[in-house]
Amino acid sequence: MSVKVETVETNKVKLTITLSAESFDKALDGAFKKVSKNLQVPGFRKGKMPRAIFEQKFGVEALYEDALDMLLPKAYMDAVAETNVAPVAAPSWDIKQIGKGQELIAEATVAVKPEVELGQYTGIEVEELSTEVTEADVEAELEKLLQNHAEIVVKEGAVENGDTAVIDYEGFKDGVAFEGGKGENHPLVIGSNSFIPGFEEQLIGMTAGETKDITVTFPEQYHAAELAGAEAVFKVTLHEVKTRELPQLDDEFVKDLDREGIETVADLKADLEKTIKSQKETAARNHVIDTVVEKVTENAKFEIPTEMIDSEVEQMVREADQRFQMQGFNLDLYFQFTGMDMDKFKAQLRTEAQKRLSYNLTLEAVVKAENIDVTEEEVDAKLAEIAQAYGRELEELKAQLPSLAMLKEDLKVQKAVDFIVEKAVRK
């Protein structure tokens, strides 16, 4: 096999692959064995038709597709390895010469990973976030804690924002009740925005036993097409109003939390302060990382092939579907609830896909520029961390991994992040 590579446009190359007549004829032999195995032709037993008769009856061209399927995938992989190109999508093929007893000449045109021209990537200026814990921070966390342990109690008087209204309701469009628009004894938290816009606000001021007509307009993108953008009237009866009653913040409340080593309000505040401090330090670290990586990427020059973005979007769709399935959900249900379809969903993901690719390409360029590498000890340490997280034995995990190449590349990229963050100028 011989291969010639040439650039046909930015981030796209053409590999001209030439295979010997002998190798193509051998592939034709294999294709005939495959095709003839199940061939039923009058005058011959199944699978026993002679090759010469087959070619006379159907033509040798009938074997070309199967022969190409046998030859081209391996030839393409060998050509990629020989030329060191980095494809980011499947190739498109153009067969330039094909025939029994002839060399096979095929052209594979493929999008490749772009070359990145780095700009400034050290000395990036970044403003650090404060990690100081204020009294207001602690009080806010205490409020959340009290809210989480609040009791829901029936209250007298009118509905207010934040209350839970227990209602019966039925919706009508043009005076006719519509499907799915009826509920009984439904607890609705005012301010949760879980109903149609404008519905919850009109409950404010109602008292138990009161009935009221509420007029709303459905959103233009509502999932039920017959109601999208339509005006509707809901007949609502309020049965009771409930509110959240917060517990008293005292040592008894703290003891009921049953947190190890925390017995008093003072203990609780000290623990919350420690937790908030840790969270702020993590947020500050992430802010520096995100800012530096973003600025280094902005300083770099490259053009991402459309095919590469398409491939990343497909990967993100698969990731989203896996997340939904883990929650007992799926993409089809998501589309029904949001009024979205696959094309709109992919369009929504496209900007994030381009951002992810931009960051990765830039960091890979930093790896190359700084000759960043990883040691076997670093790989083993990461594997040990993964094994511990999943309750696996290290050697067992190693044996099941087909290759450590991807892990090594991930570790190099992480070291590139650490490098540009270390070289950043904090303000």
C-alpha cells in the first residue's frame, strides 16, 4: 500500500490510497465466498455456483462493494497512522480506479484536528474572589437550615407569597373544559412558578372557601399545541391556606439535628463558617481556572471544522440521554414537556460544544508547547483514585481498561490547566 496526503482546504486533507492489484483480487475472492454462500441459482446447489459463471451472470462489479468493505477500513487506519493525520470525523470516499487485476486507487477526504496558534498563555491577569466568611453568610445558611426543618401549618387569613394554597381548579378555553386542566385538592406553593404565568399571582388575597375565575394566557411555546398562545379561564376554589412555621434556633434544635460533635448554636455556627469557607475557596479556585482558560483560549487562533462540532454535539446528546435515563426520564419526554425537537436541541447544544472543543484544543496546544508529560506514577495514582471511588481493585481496573492513552491525555490537559493557573497574575 502507498499513501499520499495533501491539504485540500483549512482543516481538511485528502489521503490518496493505492492498493496492489493482488490485494484487491484477494478481496474479490473473499467477497465471492461471502456472496456465494447463500446464493440460490437454478442449476446449482446452494453456495456451489462457480466463480466464472457468477461473473458471467452478474458481472465482477457485483463483488466490488463487499471487497471495498473488506479492504478500505484497515487501509484507511493504516494510512492515518502512516501520515500522522488526526481525523475528527468519518471520511468521504471517492474511488478513482477499481477493477479486477488492477490497482485500487481510493481517495479519502477527511476533516482533521485544527492546528492551534497560541497567543499569550502565561501571565494572564485574573481578579480573585474573596473567601472571607461574613456574619451575613452564616445567617443565610442558618435561615436555609431553619427553612428545611419548617413545619407546614394551616393559617387563617388571605394567601400571601410563599404560602401553599390547596385548591380545586378547572380550565376552560372558549367556555369548553380542556383535557388536563382539572385538579382537586392541589397544593400550590405561591411563587414557585409551577403553573402558567399569571396564575399564582391571582391567588394572592384569596381566603379559604372563596371561589374565583382566573384568566391567563398560555405561553406561545406550550407543549400542548391546541393551547399554545391561547387565553383560558380557570375556575378556582380555595380550600385552605398553609404556611411554613420555622423552628426556634436554640441548643435543643441543634441537638435534634444529630450532627456529630455539634451540641450548641455556637458549635453549629462555627461548623457552618468552616463549610462556607471551604465552598468559597473552591469557588474562588474554579473562578481563577475558568477565567484563565477562557482568556488563554481567546488569545489563541484556530478554526474548528464543522464536522468536529457536529461530532461533539452528538456526544453531548448521548450524555444528556444517559442523564435523563438515570432519572427515569428520556429525551422524548423532555421534548414533549419543552415543545422542543432534536434539531432545536442540537442547535441549543452547539455553542457549548464549540466552547468545550475550543478549551480542549487550546489546552492540548499548551501541553505540546510546554512538553508536558505524565509519569507512570501519576497514572497509577489516578487509577488508584478511580478504583477507590468505585470500590474496585487497582489491578482489576487496569486489566479491564483497553488502553491508558485517553487517561494519560486527560492528565496532561489537567497539568496544562495547573501550569497556566500557576503562571497567572492574581489581582
